[in-house]
Amino acid sequence: MADEPQKVNVQSRRVDSSILPNTFSQPYRLYIIQQNTDMLSIANAANNAGELAYEATVKNEQQDVTLADHESRISALRVEVDDHEIRISGNTSAITALTLRVSTAEGNITTLQADVSTLQTNVSSLTTRVTAAEGNITTLQGDYVSKTTAASQTLASPLNVSTSYSVGGTKVVGARNTGWTASTGTASKAGINGSTTYTVSATYTQSEVQAIATGLQQVRQLAVALQTALGATSGHGLINA
């Protein structure tokens, strides 16, 4: 570091006629005295210039300190700028990768939009089918027999089973019995008295035989009625007659 600045003070000695030799002529005396005045002006000017130079030197040293601080701060800023450049380069690479991912995502979104459109169409179709199914369910609700309900139930539609009907595990109605031939003649659903007895004497009479024939006819007509009721054509279908 340079030496501390020093102030310079230029002094001018006073010269008047009392200190001049008597041998000097009057004009020469005046000249010397005038020269003393000029020297005083020069000394004042030199002192003023020296003061300005001193202040400038002090100011320069202060500015040197400021510049040194600025240089230090600029160096630190340069380190930060270099770090920012590295980070900017990294961000540029990340942005490039992100741009690629965004482009891919846009393609996927387009595909998803098409899939959503297809799904909406399928949902609309499914809604229509569900509505129809709900209508069918509503219809079935009035035509359904529960396996657990103990109360009397009613089935509105025909019921088709594979083998047979059972009650308490015992078969009561099975497959149709075949091999029957349909009966002809008059059928009668009128009841008969199963306890009716017929009189038969040692010598048959016409009235006795007629009573027996009438009773046999009643049984035959009842048999025709039963066969008709059990038959397939107009009855329950338990037999094929």
C-alpha cells in the first residue's frame, strides 16, 4: 500500500524595503518587492493545488477501497452467475424433457378423449339396456316365487321344471305318463256313491241287471272325465291321452 498522503505547505517570506541593502536603487527595490508579492500568490496557488492534490489522493484511496470491495463483490457475483448458468443449462435440459413429456401427454389425452367418447356411447347404450332391464325386473317382481317365503305365493307365468315336483322331499308329480289312448263317449264329473250296493236275486231280473248296468255306466263316465282331466289335450297333462 502507498504511503499516507501528506499535505505540502509552501511559505513565502515577506520582503520589504527595510531588509534590502541601501545600495539597491529605488527601481530595483520596487521590483524585488513586487516579486515577493508574486511569490506569495504562487505560494498560495501552490498550497491550494497541494490541498486539492491531497484531497484527491485521499479520495482516490477511498475509491480504491470501494473498488476493491466492488471487485470482491463482482467476483462473488461471477461465481453466482456461473452457478446460474449451470442451473440454467440444467433447467434447459429439464424443459426439453418436459416438453417431450407434455407432447406425449397431449397424445395420451387425445387417445383418452376418444376412449371417453366411446365410453359415453357405451354408457348411453348400457343406460338404455338397464332401463329396459329395470322394466323387465318390474315385470318379474310380480311373477316371482321365493324359496324362503312361508306364506302363500302366486306365480303368474308358466313354470318349467326339469324332472319333478316334490313336497317335503317326496316326489308328488313327475314326468308325463305315456302310453294312454284317449277315451271316447260321454264324460261325467258328477259324483258317484262308492257305497252303492246292487240286489242280485237267484233268478236275475231285468231291473236288477239294469241297475248294475247304470252303475257301471256311471263309473265309466267318471273314468272318462278323470282321463280327460289328467290328459294332455285339455287337462293337466299328467298323461298323454
